[in-house]
Amino acid sequence: MKNYFLITMFLITQSIAFGQVDLNNASATGSGFLVSSSGYLITNYHVIKDSTAITVSLKNSETKNAKVVRVDAKNDLAVLKIDCSECAYAHTKSSLEVKKGERVYALGYPKIQIQGLESKLTEGVISSLSGTSDDPTRFQISNPIQPGNSGGPLFTDDGYIVGVVVLKIVDLQNVNYAVKSNYYVELLNSIDDGILKKTDTKKNYKKVTDAVSDIDKATVLVLVKESPEKVETKSEQKEKKPVEKKFNIRDISKLPNCVGSDIKTWDKCFGVFSYPNGNVYQGEYVSGKREGIGYLTINARGESNKNSIKSIKPAVYIGMFVDGDMNGQGRIVFEDGSFNEGEFRDNILIKKK
């Protein structure tokens, strides 16, 4: 879930509560967390694999250059090192101690160009002690996850890191994953078995908010500079993605244009309307509701349900509507070019084609 964006199209230099972050030289971002006062930190391998330079932004108003010390591509892990003698760091415990149903929290920097540069906290539970196809290296978690969260910490009520946020499955709601902590512990120990400090000096938190505060201090924004060739390739991919713009839904509908601005009066006609949540619909209306073939640009973020059409990221839906909702055969295309096609019911894909 690497958070790509083109700086040539979106140059930013913003202030943040913990310092000044200059994004002008970054072509991608992710999250990470410090595990030692000496400056060792963990992130995902996919966040930094194409990097020519890496910097991390700390909560003490510092931005530091980072070097890659060791990677585990198979488990999507990377150990970075910054020059630091007294870094705030988070404590780790064995992922073997984690139980299904246990409450967990994720911290990170998702979609900073939209959501801003303050770290975001999400809450969930351990849904499964294994990942896709019973992968033993992963936890399945219910925490909401977005691009940019990759590499961030997953921790329990008592303030211990138990995993590294790694990815989500786009077409399933609240199905997300984290690499278990034992795998990055093993990677760290292959460098030096003294990197992780013993946890007997760990604070006993009376409130979860205190644990969150300490782990937040150890959570970093990872800024990656990639080769011009990589950035250019992504630019070309971005330019090729919106092929759906060539599609004209009006060419399909045989209904006359709707008359007037009050959609309640639109009946058996074709209309275009922008809704308060940012979504834009072009398509057929019956008795003031979306009914028939339609094209919906979805800007509202979140998880769709019977009463609300949303998406985890910008998307367009082309297909059938019944009683105002996505019902019937359709196709939803996301901003990264991925798509899901099949049968929708009450705004949810229930049967993939």
C-alpha cells in the first residue's frame, strides 16, 4: 500500500505539529517506527525498494537521512537506520502472545496529500491469526487501512508493537493485514541481537491514550526519492488510467434529458446531479431516484452500505441502479486502475465476475 504521488504535479511544503516537512524531493511516502534509541526502525520493503534516497520525519522537529541496513523481501520488511543517540522508540512483544479478538491499533501517515501530515490512529481487532491462504506470517485485522499506512506499527492496549501494517484487500470490507512482530525481531537479531531493549523497563499504562502518545512519538513518516525513470513510469501509468473518461453513458441511454433542477421531479429521464457528499451521477432517473443505467463518480470516502455509496479511494461505478443504489450488474474502477466487476446489491459487490 505504497502512497504514490507525482511531486511535479503536486508540490507541497507544509508545516506539521512536530516540525517542517519538505515534500518537494519525495516521490512516494510510507510509515515506519523506531524500535531502539540508537535509531533502528522498521518499515515495509515495498515502501523503500525503488529508492535512491530515504529520509524520515521525526516528532522532535527533525528530518533525518536513513540508510537501508537489511531487508526481507519475502516478508515485506526492511530495517532502516538513522543517526540518533536518544530516539523515542516503541517496545515490541512476541506475536505469539496475541489472541484472536484482541483489540489492536494502527498508526501511520495515510494519503498525506489529502489527509494532512498529522499521524492517524485507527482501531480494530485481530480477525485471524493468519493471512491470505492461511499465511502464518500475517495477522488479519479489521483496522481501516489506506495507502501510506504501509510500514506503520500495529500495537495492543498495553502499548506493545505486535505487527507491521502491510496491505488491504480492496474488494473486501475491513480485511487488512499486518506482518507479525516475530518476523522483524528475527530480522533485527540477524543484524545484532542487542538492538531490541528488554521490556522490563516498559511503562505500565493506565490509559490507552498514554500508550498511543508514546508510540506516536516513535512513529515516523518515511519519504522516498525514486529514480526519474520510476517516477516517469508512474506518471505514464497515471495518464493511462482514466480510460473511463472516453466512455459516454449518454450514448447508451435512450431516455430524454431531465428538465429542471429539482431531482424529485425527474422521472423516466437522463440527468446529471452533484450530491452534497461530492459524488456525481450521470444516468437515468425514475420518480426522483437513480434507476437504470448510470455512471457514478465516487468521491465520498469510507465503506459503502445500503444507505451510502462510498469508496476507500476515488472510483467510478458504471452499471445498474435500482431505487437509488448500486443494484445489478456493474463495474467499479479505482484510481490505481484496479477494478471489480460483477453483481452489486445495496452498494456492495456480492458476486465477482
